[in-house]
Amino acid sequence: MRSAVQRLRLSEFRAYEAADFACQGASVFLFGPNGAGKTNLLEALSLLSPGRGLRNAGLDEIGRRLPGEAVGRAWAVAVEIEVADAAYAVGIGVETPGATRRQARIDAAAAAPSDLARLVRPLWLTPAQDRLFLEAPAERRRFLDRLVLAAEPGHGATASAYERALRERGRLLAEEAPDLAWVAALEGRMAQAGARLAAARARTLSALNHEIAQRDGRAFPKARLSLTGVWEQQALEGRAEGEIAAALAAALAEGRSRDQAAGRALIGPHRGDLAVIHAGRERPAQQCSTGEQKALILNLILAQAARLSCDDSAPTPILLLDEVAAHLDPIRRGALFDEIVALGLQAFFTGTDDSLFDGLRGRALGVRVDASRLTLLDD
């Protein structure tokens, strides 16, 4: 089902006191000087999915703050969105300054943020992800989990349940005489959630490998993906979630003394990693050039978007591509634009120079952003 933003309104969001932009379901390229407020618009859309958005920011960081104000103001994002020819009004925000829980609404009715996934599933790529293959494994797990979340919205709740049990177990083991019955109960929760995490990651990885194998690989290099985590490997081998959960619970129980000494859990799906090989060069991604690494990451995003665009039971992803065009040569830039148009997806791009988007003229709306003011280009 095609999902597309028709209108975006902001209130007290980042540098925007207010903004109202009707994009009518079209793709959009936003251009203007650094610091003008382009990425803020993408961040607003990214917050329509579970989690902390493309900046990984706390809710108290998002509200507009004038000099001398210690806490950001209450903020809101309102979106009119069309899904399979039906229109919905979606809103998210915080009602009081400094609030740590966001509120969500669909057609004026209260909703959980995770409920928004039936209407909108953003996927994004930002300059911070350029070093994905050089960063610690946690960054690659976060990247992979975002791809999983676009296909399986319940993955976010599973990850949260796992992290809560992981933290609580760690606190208990740090005590001089921990309650072992409660430790065992937490390990059971970790194991159940961990098995679901591993299985979802394995499903997404298998589907991405299949999708990438079908791509021509001319503009964007093909990749081979694998998971280094023990539990994800078991899922890839076809073991049932119940079996994985039982094995993980047993391993956690056996490793209590070691984890106690280390001050952290040394086994579990929070320890795995995403490995990427440049298939054309038979070279790990971290050994590839910067340009090749960026192209590999973009190909993963496009592969997931292409895969999900064929699913008639779920909304198509909306792509948020921050400063991506500037890092692509003209051939790859044109291929990116052509593929997004061919897939029928809505995408939001940012860049400092409108000439980067010459290949989108007539196929997307151009908007100049300057000091948080939006001006629609006349084609």
C-alpha cells in the first residue's frame, strides 16, 4: 500500500516556531545553507516511527528553546498522510516542557507511537551513518534493527523488553547477595525477547540477501550480509524460537559469575554484529573506500525499500535521505532518483545546492530552506 505524506505541520519543533508545508504526496528536495533547518524536517518525520528518530535525540532536546530557556518547549508534529487512497491525520508530540514520554494520535484518537506503523514507516540515511562500517558493533545493530523495524513494527517493543530485562539483571547481579529466583525470571524474559530479536534479524537479513541478489549492481555495489551473533546464526539455521530461548536462558544462567565479574552480560543478541562484504571485490566493507562504503549502505536501504514496496498488506516506506546526493557521483545520483521514482516511493532529500537535484526536476517538489523558512521553487 502506498503511503505518502500530504502535509506536514510543526509547532515549537527545533528551530521552527511554526511551519506548514503541503507536499501533496510528492517527493521533496530541501536545499539551503547549513543550519537552515533542513534536517529538522526529516527528523520530524522520523519521529513517526518507534524510537528516538534519526538524531537519536531525547524528547527534551527537541522542543524549541530560546536563549535563557533551560528546557525546551512543548512541541508537536502533525501530518496528513494518505495510505491506499484513505486519508489520516497523525500527530505526535509532548504536552509539557521537558516531558519524557511522547503522545501520539490518529484521527484525534489517542494511540501508542507503535500504532503509527500501520500508516507510516520511515527509513533514513544520514551523514552520521557514513562511518557505519568503522564504528562499534552497536551502531550496526542499530542500523539493522531499523531495517527490521520497517518490516516488522513489533520489533521495537521486543528490543525494549530485552533491554529492560538486560539492565535489571545487571543491577541485580551487581548486588552483594542477588535474589537468584528474580535473576532467573529476568533471564527468562531476556531469553524470550532475545530469541524473537534474533529471529527477526535473521528474517530481514535473508530477505535482504535475496533482494540484493536480484539487483543489477551497476550503480550500487552488491553486498553479501551475514550475522556474527550466535543466536542469530541459530535462527538462520532454522532453529525454532523456543529452542533458541531455552539455549539462551541456560547460557545466561551458566554465565552469571562471569557476567558478575565483568559488570555486564557477555552473551546475548546485544553482542552480535552485522557483517557486510562488497561482493564485487570480495572485500569486507570496512576495507572499502569511503565512496564504496556509502554506496553499500545506500544499497541496503534501497533493497529494503524495494522489498517493502511490493507488500500490499503494509504501508510503503518513506525515505529520508539527509545530505546523500552530495556524496554520490552524477551516475549514482541519477540512478538513485530513477529507482525511487520507479518504485513509486515518496522520498525527502536534503542538500546545500539545488543543482544536486537537477535530475529530480519535474519529478519532485523543490523547497528552499533558509532560517527555518520554506519557499517552494517555481519549476
